[in-house]
Amino acid sequence: MDITAIAEVATTLSEARTNQAVGIAVLKKAIDQNAENALSLISALPNVQNLPPHIGKNINVVA
């Protein structure tokens, strides 16, 4: 291998590492944004009424 080939390989590896780091950073930001959106959706839900204990216990499977 000559010097230019070694330099080219080093540059390619450095580029690959940089691209991977950028991809991971973008993914982390997307995950954080999704978590923030999920929390805002959950907080936007109306408060649950205190229903009697017998409501919601049975499922009608013969409809």
C-alpha cells in the first residue's frame, strides 16, 4: 500500500464514524421528540370519572 491509499482508507473510516455519530444523534433527538409528544398526548387526556366498580368488568363476546 502506498501513502495515498492509507490516507484514503483513514479518511473513509473517519467519514464513516462521523456519519454514524450524526445518525445516532438524529435518532436520539427523534426518540426524545416522540417521548415528548407521547407525554403531551397523555396529559391531554380528560380526567377519568370515578365509575362504579361493576362497570367495565365484563366484556360482551356474544354480539
